[in-house]
Amino acid sequence: MAHEHDEKHAHHDAKHTHHDGKPAHHHDHTDIDWAVMGPLLETQAELFAPLYERAMAWLAKERTDPGLIVDVGSGPGVVACLFAETFPGARVVAVDGSRPLLERARARADRQGFGDRFGTLAGELPEVLAELEYPADLLWASRSLHHLGDQRAGLAAFAERLAPGGTLAIMEGGLPYRFLPRDFGIGRPGLEARIDAIEAEWFAQMRADLPGAVTETEDWPALLTSAGLKHTGSRSFLLDLPAPAPDRVRAYVATWLTRVRDIYGEALDADDRATLDRLVDPDDAASVHRRADVFVLAAHTVHRAVRTGDKGL
């Protein structure tokens, strides 16, 4: 499992192009070439770095000196390396199902000077966590949990890998991304809201099709409590990259919209498909490559809980 909508919604957000770097939202991992997706996931995670840094500062108020941080669904390691930078005394382990993405994570850690305290672990979640040599003081799961059919069982497995007093932080939920005004002058106003509705249906079907899928009310504090943890807070973090966007942001938005067109195009009407075609065409004056009103606005929610018992690995 890679991280993105982030890295994963593209990854994770392809997955989040979700992972902490992902456009999002292609959750069928079998047909994704992660070696190809890696650069996109890295770009997304790098753009979202201010959001992750604020989330880490919030976590640091509770976990001031973690010895071991585990990034569950790390993707290409952008966020894992941010953890290494934020907590200079910690060892960081990036866990993902994609070896090509973990190779990128390792290379990134080496480039940034964290290689001596950075490890990787390849395998499927949550079973691969049993291979951790030590319990985690901080376990971070950014949009990786919703790729597991049984999220309650997944949380329990995450909790089992925590050291006494350890913190589990899951990033799930938030708000849909926005890149353009509601009415941006071409096509029918409200394109992004219509895409949101299609993606919500697609996401529900993705969840239903996962092996061992279990329907859960997404009350994350309650689910964390059911895993034997003490919920200590939830907070949303904003990414606000205002217009006019620099070229790097425009390129990301164009890639994201291209994937939206390719993944959801058949569910859009002909007018909306034509609008997307114009938005991603670099030769069109109305494209996101040229527009002055392109921005990135996103909000991700992090839920934090602590293991209060006395049992570790």
C-alpha cells in the first residue's frame, strides 16, 4: 500500500493519488505502476508539506521524543522524511506494499542525511507490521486505513504495534480539494462539486469491493476507543496555495485533473468532459497551465490516540 491524496490519494490520494502524495483516487492497486507513479506522489506530498508539518507540530506536543516512528503506507517517503526532520532523535520506518516506492523513500532519506536512522519494511497491511522489531512510539497512518476491508480490525492491529504510552495518528477525512472558482468561465459552473459526487460513489464501491469489507460508521474517535486506545484529540489542517499559482502547482493540478478525466470520465456528461479537456490542454488559453485563478485548497483531518496499557510487542 502506498501513501495519497494525497501521496496516496494519488496512490494513496492513483492511491490518494492519495498517499501522502496521490491524484486521486484510483484504488485498484493491481494495475498501478508505482515506479511510474513515484514522481507524481512525491510532487503531491512535497506540495502538501506545509500541512504535514503543522500536523507534526501538533503531534509533537503530545509525543516530544519518540524513539521509533512508523509511517504506515508511506509511499515514496516524503512524509516519513519530514518525520525524521521534525524528530531528530527518532528512528523512522517507512512501511508500504510497493518496493519501488520504498526504494524512492530510502534514496530520499539518504539524500537528506537521515539514512542512518531510516528503515523500510515491504508487505501488505496490517500483517507486515508483525515484522517490526520494536514497538512504535508514534505510528502514523495517512489514508492507508481505508484501503483495508476491515478498518476496525486494522486499527486494532495498529494499536497492537504501539509501545506503552505510544501514539497512533490516523489521517482520514477532511474536505474535497478545490483548484478553481465555482464558475471559472467555461462549461457549467460547479464542475468540482459534480466530480466530488462521482468520486464519493466510486469510493463507496471501492470500499465495498475490498476483501473482507466491513461497513463501519466512520466515527474515528469511537473506533480508536474500540481498539483499546484513549482518543486525545482530532484536528484538521489546511493547505492554502493561493492564486496565482506557480508553474509547479499548475502542473500538479493539470495532472490531477487529467487523472480525474481518465478515471471518472465515463460518469461525467459530455459538457463536463469537454471542459476537462480544455482545462488540461496546455495549448488552450483557458487551461490550468495558463489561468490566473488556479489555486490549491485542501483540508485533512488527523485523529490522535494513545495506548495507555502496559503491553508492547
